[in-house]
Amino acid sequence: MKALIFETFGGPEVLQYKDIAKPIIKENEVLVRTKAIGLNFADIYRRKGNYHLAGNPPFILGYEGSGIIEQIGEGIKNLKVGDRIAFADVPFANAEFVVVPMEKAIPLPDELSFETAASVLLQGLTAQYLTSDSYKVKAGDTILIHAAAGGVGQNLIQIGKLLGAKVIGLTSSLEKSEAAYSIGADHVFLYKDNWSTEVKEVTNGVGVDVVFESVGSTLADSFEVTRIGGTVVFYGMSGGDPALVDPRMLMDTSKTLTGGDLWNVLTSLEERKQRSKQLFDWILEGKIELKEPTTFSLQDGAEAHNLLESRKSVGKIILIP
């Protein structure tokens, strides 16, 4: 089968589109012919060597995608050859075939395309747990979203509005701010401007109830614009490691710092199915609007990595085998 692989860590140029052996399924696994694969910053971190990778080269990136079951392993129940499924946490997805454990196979409604599933699942489920588990957003809250035009950011904006919150977004360009406004953000400020002052101004000096912090290097500023007794949810560090947090500051301001990781939430098939169903229902009911993803052929994966790393993309990038 064809796969996008790399044998040494580095830039997008280390990625190669090559023939490798087709994977073999074991008990309680299915073999899926991939139809669409989601590209995420985690793929970049792993390609660079920033994230741990198990095994030996050649390495295959990709943890999210959708496709059709081609083969069923022993012990499989409630799944059959030809079923459409999606997955959000299965490695080695940057290939024509991927092995998916039974407990990670999420049924895909006929009304949703493979491209939509690969565009929304990981980032949509992340936004869903951030607004329900890490901090339960409620009507009347004011929330601040970093990287508001990115995949998670766009989902956070729409889920926040759906739950009755006032939404403030942060982006790096006017084009990205327009994308955030187009899906319901109440205010959008640019990183290059004095955004902390602007956030305080639109909250009458009080600050926001919660900040969804995915940049990392902006953590101190996020606390600065959080109200007394408010919360900062740290779930990413696309801009670099955060500065250390002084516990005395947390005590003096009654503020909360909490972390978020999707893999601590998707702990069972039931959790995956239940959370995915809510996300899919929101999409099918028109409560969440998905921008058309930017699509690359899997063999052009290096170009897709270049675009994502440039931070010029808006919304999701997907790879098609």
C-alpha cells in the first residue's frame, strides 16, 4: 500500500510517499480503507521529534480519519465489511489502509461525508470536552478563544454561542478575524495589537470568565485578562512553552488553571460514540457550520505540512489517499 512516511526527524521535506507492507489485523481489530485523513499540529510536532514516537522508522503520521471497513478480525461485534467509520485516536493513518481497534471505531452517519468526519472529529471533540468537562460554559459567560480561526477555535466559537456565551477571539491576521466573525464571534482582536487591553475594555475592566489557551507562550497574558475567580484552560502550546505559573498568584486572585487532553476523555467506545453523536447531531442540525477544508492528495503531504506550519491556513487541512 502507499503511505506517507519519514525516516528522520525534520521539516516537511523528510516526508516520503512510498510503498510499504499492508498492515495485518488481529483479534478485535478492523482494517479500514482510508477515504480522508485529518492533518493536525500534533503531526508536525511528531515529524520534528518534539513528541514521542513508539517503534522504529519508517514512521507514519496521522491519528484521525475516516473510511470503509475492508476486513474484520475475530471477536468483532456490531461492525461489518462495508461499514463507514471514523476515528480520532488511531495511529498510522497517513496510509491507504489503517488498523482500527474495535473500541475506537466510531459509526459514521450516511448523511456525513468522509471529508466532514476527517475535518471535525478530533478538533470538534476537543472543543466539545473543553466546553463541557474542562470548564462548563453556561449562558451569560464571556469566553476568550486563542487561535480562533483554527479548527478547534472555530468549533469553540460555535459551541460557545450555542451554549449562550459571549465570545471573544484572538487571531493573527485580518483575514482570520473575518473567518471568526463569520461564524459568530462577538469580538476578534489581533495578536500584533494590544489585545489584553482590548479584552479588558470590552469586558468593562472585569475580564473574561474563561480563556481557552492553546498558544502556551501567551499564558501569562491569558491570566491577566481573566476575571477574579475565573479559569484558564491550557490545552496546547503552538507558540512555545508557557512561563511557570506562581501558585501565590492563583491564591491571591482565586483564579484556576486547569489542563485539558482529549485522550483523557476518550476512554471507552461508549464515550467516543456518545460524544461523537452530539457533535454529528449539531452538524446535521445546522448548529455548527464547517468551512470547506483545504484538501491535498496524500502524496502531496509535504505541501500540506508546509501550509499548516505557515499558520496561513484557515480551518481544517485534510489528506486524500
